[in-house]
Amino acid sequence: MSESEVQQLVEMGASRAQARAALKQYKDVMEAAERFFDGAFDNVKDDDGDVAMSPPSPKKKTIPVKSASSDEEDDDGEGDDGMYDSDDGAEDFLDYDDEFEDNMDKANGVPDVDPYAGIFFSKDRREEVIEIEEEPEIYTHAPSGDTVKLLTQGQWMKGCPEKGEQNFLFGLYSQFTETEFKCPHDCGAVIRRNKGDFFALYPDFSTYIDRLRSVVRARCTRCHSEVCLACREPVSTEKERSNRSSDPLFHCSDLQGIILGMGLLMLEQTFQGTDEEPANESAEQTSKSNKRRKTDNGSNEDSSPSFLGLLSGVGSKKAKGGIGYAGEQREDLTGQLEAQASQKAKDEKLGNSLSAIRVFLPNLHRPEGGHSSDYLVHPTALAHLRRRFNHICSTLLRNDSLADMSDRSVLYFELLNWLETISNHEALASMMAMPIMVVASVKEVKTLKRSPKSSAIRERTIVYEGSASPRELLEGLAIQARAAIKGLEGSKTQETVEEELTEEQKRMTVDTKGKETASQPVLSDDNQKLLDFCQRILSTINAIDRSLREVKGDAFVDRLHESLPKLTTSTGDLAKYRVDNSTTAEMTRKIYMDWVTKARFEYCDLSIPIPSEEDDGQPPHYKFFFDAEARMLVNSDIPKRSLAIAKELAILTTNMPVAWDSSILLKVDETRVDIIKALIIGPEGTPYQNGCFLFDIFLGPSYNQSPPSVKYMTTNGGKFRFNPNLYADGKVCLSLLGTWSGPGWVAGRSTLLQVLISIQSMILCEEPYLNEPGWAQGAGTPPSQAYSANVRRMVVKTAMLGNLKNPPEPFGDIIRTHFRLKAKSISAQLDDWLRKDDGKPLSGEGAGYSPGREPAGTGSSNGFAKDIEELKAAMQKLQTEAA
């Protein structure tokens, strides 16, 4: 026995004398621990003759402490539950009770520290792991004759970047591949077992469980005692009765480790058939997906909305030419019903598998009472969940469509059950806050041969990076759910001051009292289904947070909530987003991305306040181009429209594209979610770069059977036409809106997000000259260059300087912060634009600029340099005020 093994048992509550006695009889630490908790060594005394103390209560835990000589402490708090001790002894373990005593407020006995402060939520981790791929053995199940593959050691270890967890996985696999062991009663007999009984890869989990249950126990041929083939210990009938279970699969924690590992592996293999991206994607694919993740920095940072594939040209390099539409003209619906039926069948299979495997999760709240493995959790349990379940969990929770999740409720409800169960157990709950390690790239692949007779094996060097934790992903889902519920509420009645009732009105009220009850709006089946799903999500999150507070403490949960994505950034918070001359370009980008991610969606009051003396009970007016249309729909109840808006809001809250290069930000009226204002920041590399372009959007009575109404508002009072598709009167030419030729709006499928991204990428483009019919072949020509130069002059005068001097409501703080944080970058951009300027006067009145009709003039009189100088001074003033 080693001193580290003795120390492990001491940390579990044993005395040194008990630890040595247990390890002397049972060579494996986990076996010795289980027998210790069974009370087998209660009579062992310490050297001073005193009987050792009983094991500590379940609340007593240990945490890893960073070694003074190590600069690479694991950020995810590996081993916080006292199970993940490293073999090399590099980590020392502290007793929480000792830490409480050292940090106790003596006046009132309240701890003033977070005992889990060693558990970090940072996603800035990167680990390299060598993983082995080898040919599996073939196993034939004797009774049935079924021939299946056996799980290889490489498959068993795959997907685990944590060194401590790798040690436990390796140890468990090695233990179960031993084909014989001595009878634990020391009768001299040898008991044999088959590797295939534990590692056979059957097509489904239920078959695996049934066959494992039938063989997991054996009877010694000499002493006739019954033995568990997993832990190699005698089976105690009395012990099983005390656990109120006769299922042999709950006999020991070793079985828990093997069952969870095999079950989640089978589940993952089934899931890969439904996942859009294969698990073993190429290094190039994973690298691209990782880049998408890093640019968004939000709750859904690893996702790319699937419906964006409907956009023609978005996200890919398109040929220059006339634009103004998105999507296919005709959608091929062949096989759609078959695909939906297939998806439903797969979801049911996955849901049933999840439900069956969940039975074996550590759970202290079973109706029949907890088993020994529920209390003494196997060290590999957390490893299985983090590497296999997290892959499935993160993929499902990154679904950009809340409506799709609702339609697949069989699967998603079971997923929520899993998360609740995990958060309820102290040994697993920290996983909710740990970043999920995902494959970033495949660094190296080597092909090796063991011997002339053996098949070739491959070594792959995998690079893992941290991504959002399960609780962070749930918060993104919660934001969508709250938005959907708000959309289902429809238009709210404005609060009015109740007037004094006349005597006649009072009598009528009394007469009708009790004759009828106030009717509640009845939702349609589809609306109710989505509402139920959203409420279930929120209730699950509340239950998880309650459990985390119980098992991890308030300080842990409060710190976790601080790291979660926020929907909005209040004006008071803007001060913390600041840069100065000493801030590096990389840090400036990070600060900007942090701000814009939080600011991309916000509810606000867009109504115009009415003086009380002028309040005639009429609906309010709005700071909005479509005010008249909006007032006509006050208190309207259009179920299909409400459902469409609910789905739209769920998408918009967490999927608005934000980046250093270009972003889209929304403001939605808090009581009229059909009233929306959008600000699009011009994309880099275009004559619109860093300009702020405002659009008013109204989701009309027939939305989304018909497109939204969109009006362009950044027109310099109706004088500037920034693009052939953006008229000076605010008209937006886009086929999705029915205002441009080409494929149009697809009822029930097209979305407002498609419209916004089409404007951002197809209208605010590199060469706007090409958007004019008949000019599409003029890429790079002098007329196109002159058109872009004129657009740049208009952008500086109106979309930059004009919006900064007189910010349009409600984007004042957004616009000022944008120019303050990017002042250095924008100044360099303005210098470049001034060098490129052709010196011609700005022309944008009336129908807009047309090459060949520009007024005569020189660069000294076109005012561009003056506008740039004034804009730089305004940005410098913002910097000074923020300092």
C-alpha cells in the first residue's frame, strides 16, 4: 500500500489504522473504502487504543488547493468532491471544516468565504490529449449467439482531457478486464469472469442491462458463497434488504462506473446519427466552428442558427453582382413528412435511453431509498457525465429554435430531468458550472503497428478547449423562454387610472356580481404547448439553482450567476467598459465584444408619455414610424401572430449576430413586442463601416404569413440615399419584404432575423453601386469607386457624426459606447477614407448619387475633412468624459 492510498481513505473519514487495515485486506482503494463505510473496520483502534471515530457526514468534503510550484491549475475545479486526487501527489487537500474555522466571522458564526472558490468558471482552458484508436475484439454471447464488438481501451478513455479522470477511467477498465480472481472468502477457489459481460457493445442499452444483470453474480464452486463479479466482494443479503433493493446492479459503485460509462457511450453513438455534425469532424471543421464560437462570446456562442442556411450568400464568399433577396425561390418539401417522422422516432429512442440510464445516476432521493453507490459515488461517474453526457447536452441546448425544442419535448423533457438529478447530488453538482471541454482541432495523427500479427493502431493528438457550462447554456435557453412567454402574452392593455363609478354603474356592478367570472384568454393548442415548455424550462432552472444552493452554498451560486450571460447592459454598467491609450488592440476587442453581446437585445419603453390632463383613455402613441398601424392593433388577440412573435423573440434574444466587425442590436417595446427598432453597425471593408443605421420594424396583423414592415430611418431628413436598395424616403428594397424582384417571403419559414442579416450583408455591402439594376457588371470600375466614395462621405456626415451628435432614441447609449470603445480603430479608418476620397462634393439629395451627374468641385470644398475632424473631436470628448 502507498501513503497516498492511505491518505485517500483518511480524507474519506477513516483513521490511519483503519486505512492501513482496509488496504491490507483489499488492495483497491475503492473496495477498501466501500468496506470501511459498511462498518467492517469499526473495531480497528488507533495506536493510542482509542476506537476510531465514525465516518463524517455527507456534508464534509475536501477541495484541491493549488500547489505553490504549479502554474497550471485546472480551471474547472477538478476534484472538488474529494474524489479526484492526482497520483503524483501534486495537490494537497484541505478539509472544508478546517477552512470554515479559519475564516469564520467570530461575532455571528457566519462563514465569510466561498468554500468552493477553487472551482473556476473560466472557459480559457486548452488541453492536449493523445487518444488511441484500435481494432475492437469480437465477442459472441453464448446463450443467444449474438456477435458484437467489445469496447476497446481507447474508446473507453476517449473524450477525457482531465488527467485525474483519465487515471480513474484507466483503473476501472483494467480492473474489469481481469478474467479471474480469488474467492473473497479465502477458500482457495478461483472465480472467473468474461470481459464481454461488461464491455459488449449491444445495439441498445436495455439489452446490455438485461444481460449484465443475468451474469453479474457468480457462486463459488468451493464455498458456495455468492460473489459480485464487478467489485469481487461477497453479496450480503442482509445489506441488500437494508437498501430495499434486490437488483444486483446496485450492489456496488464499481457497477455504477461501468454501467454509466457503457450506457452513455451507447447513447452518444445513437445521438451521432441525429446530430448534424459528426462527432469525429475534421480539424478544419472543428477549427471553423471554434472560430464561430469565439466571435459571439454569448450564451449560445458555439451555435450558428440552422435557418441561416436559407440565406443566399450569407456566411460565404459570394460573387459580386446585384442583390436584394434571400432564400430559394422554391423550397423542395419532398420527404419533409418522412424526415419529421424519422426525427420523432429517433427522439423517442434517445428519450427512452436517457430515461433508462438515468436510473443508474447517483440519486439520494429515490422512492425506495438510496443505495450504497448513491452515497459512495464512483470516481468515474463525473468523468462519464462531463465527456459524454455534456456532448449531448450542449448540442441540444444550443438549438437555436425554441419551437423545435417544444416539438421535440419527449427528448428535451428527459434532458431537463437529467440536469435536475445531477444538480441534486453533491458529488456531481459542480459539473453544472464547469466549462464543457470540446474538441477544437486534431493536431497530429500517427499510425503505429504493435506486431506483425496485430492490426495497426492510430494515435491522435486532440486539442480540447473550454466552452459554456451546462448552467450557462440553460441561462441562454431561459432568456429565450422568457421572451417567448412575453410574445405569447400579446399586446398588453395600458394601465389607466380608475374613475369614480356613478351610482347607476355601482348598481349594475352589484347586480352582475357572481353571475359570471372574468374570462381568461384561452390559448390555442400550439400556443399552449410552447407556453408549457417554456414554463418547464424556467421551473427546471429554478429547481437546479435551489439544489445548488443546498449542496454548494449561496456563495457558489452567486458567483456562478455573476458569470452567466446577461440580456442587457444598463446605463450604470457602461462605465466599466472603458479603454485608454494603454489598452491593447486585443483587449479592446474583448471589452467591445463583452459589451455588445450584452447590449444586443433589450426591452424598453418606446411609447410617448401622455400628460395626465390629456389622457382620454386612447392608446398611447409611439416613437415609431408605424405608430398608426401599431395603435390599431392595441389589445388584439391573433393566436397565430402571437405564436409567430413568440418564436421570433426567442430566436432574436440570443442569436443576434454581434462581432467587432459588424453587429445588429434590437430594442423591443416592453408592452408591445410587435414594435421593434433595429440598429445595424456597418460591416468592415464596406463604405458603411462603423456607421449606425436605424430601422423601424412592425410585426403586422398577418405576421408571419406575410413579412414585417420595415422602414429605414437614417436618411438625413429624407435627403440621403445610401444604396440603390435604401431610398431617401426610407423604403427598403428587399425581395423578402416584397419590395424587390426575386424569391420572396415564405410563410411560416422566413424570419425577421433573415431580413436583418440580408440588409447587413447584402445591402450594406462592399460595392453598393452593383445593387442598381443594369450596373451589376461594373465591379471595380471608376463609377463604382466614385459611388463608394460618395457613400463614405454620407456615412461620416449622417450615420457617424450626425448620430453621435443627435443619437436617435433609444440608441443613445449604444451609439456613444460604440464610438467610445472603437475610437482608435475608427480614427485610423477615417484617415484611410480621407486618403481615398476623390475630392468631389457630397451628393445625396433627392434620388441619390449617380455617377456622371456629380456637381463640379474640389476636395478642399467638399467638407469631408471637416466632418472627420469634428467626428474625431467628438470621440475624444467621449474618452475624456469616461476617464
